[in-house]
Amino acid sequence: MRGTVPPDPLVSATLGARWFDAMMRRRAREIAARSGLAAALPREGLLLDIGAGLGHLAEAVLAEAPGRRCLGLDPRWSPPAPLAARLRAQMPGRLGWIRGDGMAIPLAEGAVDGVWIAFVLHHLPPDTQRAVLAEARRVLRAGGVFALLEDTPRDGAERARTERADRRLNFEPADLPHHYRAPGEWPALLAAAGLSERRRVSFRRIFPPASLRPVQHTGYICAG
Ligand SMILES: C[S@@+](CC[C@H](N)C(=O)[O-])C[C@H]1O[C@@H](n2cnc3c(N)ncnc32)[C@H](O)[C@@H]1O
């Protein structure tokens, strides 16, 4: 959900529509289950979703375990009013929101039990990717769980397909750059931030289909 869009009335109406909410909920449930994210995170305690977008993935993770609470951090998005109202009614007090940047998270060292970053880092240049991973490590308690979910095209054709799908799904302007990495490239960055990979999960064909041929995604489950 990165781009220029909030003032566009058509996009704003779409983000608040029930059909869009239903589509995003299904997408988030599939991602949380098929990436291993929902199962890997601690079932109790405070979690942090960096680049949480509209909040659907946080909702899917919270729905799996009543002992979880979560903060969603995002520099420009938050749940649209109908979703915020639904979350307040269905999981009162369990999802909070921070308007902020992943490079400077306003939380103390070791403040959270689990952190994830889903489909955010390929929108950021390499130095910013490193800075956000270092911040994620800083706020994660010792022994906590970190997860990175990314689009991970393996060659030029897959990269072009991934970029087309990204632009469609996120209402992106055509000139927005992407900084994808192949599946084998992320672990070195994770290790440099002090996050050691424990499990890697490849997944494809997440709803809704945004390209005819599937796009490759990878989940990296790490220990802090
Ligand atoms: C493609 S969306 C992914 C949203 C959500 N994680 C999901 O999987 O549905 C990318 C998100 O990253 C956020 N973002 C961009 N730069 C960021 C930064 N420096 N720190 C934290 N979030 C950022 C954007 O605002 C946007 O909500």
C-alpha cells in the first residue's frame, strides 16, 4: 500500500469498501498460514508489525491466539474506519497503531516478543533495508521471534511479473522503484542484523491472483 493514493477518492472509497475488506482478510489469512508466520510467532505477549499497511495481516495473526497483542507501525497507512471499528468490536484493546518509520521505532530495546516485516523491504533501498532490520532486532527481546516475508523473484522474467503484480495490488505509480532480492540473498542481511534464520518457507498463488503466472514469495523465520 505504498504510493500517492490517499487523496484519490476512488482509491479511498475502495479501501473502505466491504468487498475490499473481505478480499484483504482472505489474502491475509492465506499469507499468515502459508508463510508459517502465524504458527511461528509467540502465542502470548506483544508483537510488532513493521509496515503494517491497513492492518489485515495483524488481524490474521491475532485471530490465531487470544493471548497475543500487536502494534502496527506504518508511516502513512492505518486501518480504514470500517476495519478499525470491526477490530475494536472483535478484538478489543489488542491492536494498537503507531504512525512511524521502521528506521526509528519509538519502542525500548527488547520491548516486544515477536516482530514481522511483510512485503515492505523490497520498497526500500538497501541502506534503509539494513536500518529497518537493525531496528527490528533492537526492539525484539532476547529469544523472541522475527519473521521476514518478501517477494523473491528468481530471475528477470519472474521479477517483471512480480513488479506488475505489486503495482496492481498496491495502487502504485508506474515509476516507483523496487529492490527485490532472490531467495538466497536475504539471509546475509538478516545475519548482519543479528537475526539467524531458523526456517525458510516458499509460497505462491496467494489470493487474489494479480498475474497469470504465479509470483514467488519467501518467509524467513528467525531467532533474535
Ligand atoms: C506493500 S505494503 C505491505 C503492507 C502489509 N505489510 C501487508 O503485507 O499487507 C508496504 C507497506 O510498507 C510501508 N512502509 C514504507 N516505508 C516504510 C518504512 N520506512 N517503515 C515502515 N513501513 C514502511 C508502507 O507505508 C506500506 O504500508
